[in-house]
Amino acid sequence: SQKTSICLRLRPDACGPLWMTSCVDHRRVRRLRLVRWSRLFEDLDAQAAAAEATDRAAEVADRTRAEVARVTIEDRLRAAVGAELAVRLAAGHRSGGRVRAVGSGWFVLVGSREWALVRTETIVDLVGLPVAAGPPASELEQRIDVNHVLRELARDRAAVRLGLRDGRTVPGVIDRVGADFVDLADPVDDGDPK
């Protein structure tokens, strides 16, 4: 082991010795320096890994929010085909049953006594709807809007009850379907449209 004198220069007004002698083992000092450097690099690596994990978690959260922002009610209803739902509509109408079909702006609930064609724009709340989204709508599903379904009912001369926005329910047979209207005939005499 070598002994070394270390000279410390202090300011003239400082208290304490102007020099000191120390016994220094240079091999030990080198080893301590290496240990300190390796600890420093390990700490820096750990900090970098933690920052990277935080950035990754933030990116995943942003992407998840962006994906959820693109999900429509029809996407979630497609995931619910076969599931039991209860729905309350804007006019206070309530219906429940299993989701049978989903289209662009509509879905069908099949209950124990009847089925309901529901326009998605009239939904106030749904109970039983899964959080997950179903597969994307096919081109055919995207083209089949509620008017297409109503025209099929008119062709079949099916007796229906229309739930109106003011809360009333009107029974009849769909006579004609326009772009934004439905003519309803009396189901008894199947006469002039109402």
C-alpha cells in the first residue's frame, strides 16, 4: 500500500488545516470508484426503464381511448346478438328481449310475446349491453337501414304497433314507407292510410 500526501487548498479565511496527510490504498479507491460507477449506471438504467414503461402505459391508454371513441352503439349491439337486453326509449316506451339482428341505426329485440324494431337514435338507456364491441358491420349490414326493414314489414302486411315520440302507441299495418315517413293503414279494414 502506498501512502500519499494530499494537499488541500482552503480559502485564507477558512478554518482548519491547510494540508493533511492521508493513507490511501489506491487499489481500494479504484474498486470503490468502479462500484460507484456501476451503481450509477444501474440506477440510470432503472430510471430509463421506468420512464419507458410510463411512456408505454400512456401510449396504450391513448390508443385505447382512441379505439373506444370510434365504437358505435351498433358495434356494441352486434356483440350482444343473442344476449338479453332491456331498453328504455325517449318517449318512455320500454321493451326487453334477446337481440336478434342489428343494422345501420336499428336493432331487433325478440321478447316472449312480441318482437320490437328499435331505432338506435331513440335509446335513452340499455341494460345488459356488453362493454365489448362486436365485429365490424359488413357492407350489406351497413346498407340495410331501418326503412329497408319497414318496407319488408309493409310487403308482408304485418300488423304492428308504432311507438310515437309523444308516448302514444298506434296499431296498424304499414302501407307505405318513404324516406322520412310511414303510412299506417287500419289493421281491421286494411283501408286508407292514416
